[in-house]
Amino acid sequence: MQAKAEARYIRVSAQKARLVVDLIRGMQAGAALNTLRVANKRIAPTVEKVLQSAIANAVNRDEDVDVDTLVVSEAYVNEGPRMKRVRPAPMGRAYRYQRRMSHIVIKVAGKDKE
């Protein structure tokens, strides 16, 4: 049994979000939530929200799933679109810069009953 949650168009670079997502990959869901609560990164509360959504999706999909046995089976961050912006520069020039976005995907899996 697997459930997925995705947050799209999050205003953080994929590189920075991967630092937090790499912390929780393969962990038990409860331990991952605790790790995200103490992580000192700006994106950590957003990743925590996505993980809680994945857990809720697992419960909605199968009522008798044991939340304590859920494991973060997959967690990855993809690049989203970039917003191109222009900053004024000396002597009438303009410097271009990009505001990056990312898509965060977390999948949780439970043990199948046999």
C-alpha cells in the first residue's frame, strides 16, 4: 500500500529543498515528522506539511492502515519553472536573475497484510 502527496510551485530552489528531503528519505513517518520539526531550514515546515498530507492520503485510501508502520518510501524534489526578473544596474544597465521554484513529492508505504 502506497500513498503520495505533492506540493507544486514552491518558492525555493530545488537544491535547498533537497537538503531537507534527503534527511527523511527511508525513515519511519513519525520519526521523519520529528526530524522536520527540529530542522533549521525555511523549507522544513512545507516538507512537513507534504508528509502529513501523504500520511492522511494513506489513511483515506485504507482505513485500517497502521500509521506507526508507515515509511517514507520515496521523497524527491524536481525543479519547477523559473521566474525571470530584472534588477537595475549601474550606468542604465539591467541584470537578469531567476527566482527558482520546485515541486516536492513524498510517498509513504505501509507493510501489506498477508
